[in-house]
Amino acid sequence: MSVRTRFAPSPTGYLHIGGVRTALYSWLHARQHQGRFVLRIEDTDVERSTHEATAAILEGMAWLGLDWDEGPFYQMQRMERYRAVLAEMVAAGSAYHCYCSREEVEAMRELQRAKGEKPRYDGRCRARREPRADVAPVIRFRSPDSGETVVEDIIHGSVRFRNSELDDLIIARSDGTPTYNFCVVVDDWDMQITHVIRGDDHLNNTPRQIQILQALGATPPIYAHVPMILGPDKQKLSKRHGAVSVLQYREMGYLPEALLNFLVRLGWAHGDQEVFTREEMIALFRIEEVNKAASAFNPEKLLWLNAQHLQRLPAADLAQRLAPYLAAQGLGAPACAQGPQLAAVADLLRERAKTLVEMAEAAVFFYRAPQQWEAKDAEKHLRHQGPLLSELHGALAAAEPWEASAIHGVIQDLATRYEGKMGRVAQPLRVAVAGKAVSPPIDLTLALLGREETLSRLERARRWAESQGEENGLREG
């Protein structure tokens, strides 16, 4: 049997991380078994579904690299098929027209509650043959009256439901539109889905869907209901916890590899391994090993994983990922072409950056001289340091060749004359060229920045320092 899984989001809102984890598990299971992964858009909620949400789902899936083999299929384009199956079921007696009004159904349920019974539709229209004037009927599925329906779930094991507690489900509304539980059954049947992997909030729908499939003479797929993701406070995941559009993680500078790595570990583990490549996830993931218990969203762990993946990317690939974030800083390709190679800059910055946004912000000074220095850093490290900056200018102008080792030697030689402390020389130099007292290793930084640009920035800093007074705050040793 060829494995066929599906991801079926509703375009009534953004694609959030809970949905992405479901998609990932389905995608991994298909890829692991050389199967097919189907994308289906469940857009029958016409009032709430939007083209913008659909586009965001497709864009999010593409950014994550969760490629689909078939689709996207849209339920609104399958209405004729649903109506045909509904007609077949009514003709076969497995479904029937119900003419009860909402008020009558509610009165029925109120009476049952008063008797201490579970409220449910009592099937009074099952045997009705005549239509009711001026009432547009719904269509109900004729649920079995006795016995039980067993959901054999990969994650939860055997889950049993008494059929007597499952009333006759509405499968088509009075306006003729089919309901979710009916559409999903026909879709899974037609698309030959073998494994349905979805959130465990759907588990209570599953016995009804199995019954409908059995009434159609179809073999139900294998089910795996994935536990939900909770916030760090163990409450339902919300926007304050990070339940935002997956595309917002892209905007915040996260790598898709890191986000998928984070999500695959929310409910599944492979020994003590924390960092996984896409290929490792495909090879190692097992849907039957997913935990039954809910997992907690940990933003610090996601940030850590993102840093790990930033460190593992080839420099050229990292530079390509970084470029759009630099463009957002006003440094497009033409501006970057005037400075050091972006791959070299990205390689230098990767050790300290946790996101591409952080890396882009740290890279700006390589391509655009700081318009002003950080006030506190300038006060501490530049004011009155004109003589030192002048010496640095002269020594660096003479450094040969212009590479990190020679630059390091210049700084070290000067440091021996200023109490033997590298920081007494390196920090003023760092503020002069980077605009603040934090940068990558200064010798590597200057090597990339280039001699001409380094000397230009040093000269500007020297003039400013001398304008603040001539006394030297550094005491020669």
C-alpha cells in the first residue's frame, strides 16, 4: 500500500505553528515511506475564508519547504461531487431529510436535559416520507443505534465510542451546502488518503467520519491524532505565546530549518539529539513514537535552535538568506557590492547572531559608515583619545599585508605601550569603525572592512576626539 497523507488547512486565518507541526508530521511520514503528500484547502466556510489567507498558507508552506505532490485541491470546487454522494446516500437509506426546525431540536434537547439525559437528536425524521411545507430540510446521516465505533489510533491506541451516544449528524445544511465532517470524508475517500495525521481536537469527529466511510463501502484510513501545543504556562497556545502566522517567524529572522526542527521535537524525540537536518528528520521520525501528552512551546529553545542552524549553513547560502534583511536596512545589492563580500561578513557574524534580523543589524556598519557613535561608548572610548587614534591610523596605514594577522600585530604592539591591555587600544578602534563597543573580533573586522575605509573612519573619529580636548586619557607605560 502506497502511503498517502494530507494537510487540509482552512483559509479562515493564518497558518500557525500548530498547523505547521501537523503538516510537518504528515509530510515526514509521506517522505519516509516514499509516498504522496496532498495539500487540500478546506474553504467551505465562505463567509470567513479569504484569498489572502489561502495565499499566506501556500507561501508559508513554500517557505518551509513542505512541498506537496498533489493539489492544492479546493473544496468549493468539489460541490458537485459532494451533492452526488449525498444523493446516493439518501437513495440508499444511509442518510435522510430532516424537517425539524431549530426550535424543535432545541426543545427536544431541553427536555432530555431535564430528564438527566445526554442531549441528542432522537431520529424522529428517519421514517418520514412526506416533505414539510415551507421547510427546507437538512440531511442527516443515519448513525448506528447500537454497538460501538473503535478508532485505532497510532498515538492514542484503541479509543472506543458507544454508538448510542452519537446522534444522527447533519451532513448537509438546509441551503444544500455539505458540512465539514461530510466533505472531509468524501475528500479522504476520493484522494485515497491512507493516513490522517491531525490534531487531537479532531478525535471526537473521527468515529462519525468512520461511520460515514463504512456506509459508503470505503475502508477508513489509519488515524494519528497529535496532542496540542501549550504555551510555556501550560495554557492553550495563544498569540502572546507565539501562536502567530508562520510568516512572522520569517520576518523575525528565523530559518525554516530551525522552525521545523523545533516543531518536530514538540512531542517526538530521538535519544538526546536536539539539532536535526531535514534529511535526518525524514530518516528518523516515526509517527508512532509521538507522545500522547501535550508539549509546551519554548521560545528560548527556538531561538537557540535558530542560532545552531545559522552556524551550520554554508557561508554562500547564509549570505543569500541574509541579503533580504540587509535590504530591509536600506542596503540592497548595489550598496553591498561596494563593501566586503557578504558571504565573508555573514561567516564572521554567525557566531554571535541568533536571528537573521540580528545578523543584518550587526552587518550594517560593514557597508555604511556609522553616522554617529553610541553616546556612552564614544564618551568612554573616544573622547580625548586623539593621540591614540592618530597612532593607530599611522600604524595601520603601514601594515603589510592587509590581513587579520598583521592587523592583530599592530594592535598588540600598541597595547604594550598602553599598560599592556588590548582593550585599551581595541575598544577605541572598535568604536571608531563600528560606531559602538561591540563587534566581531576587531582584526577580522578590519580585514574585511578594508584599509581605505578603516583609515577614513579612524580619521573622522580622531578629529572628533581632538575637538573634545587635547589631554590624553591613556597613560603610556
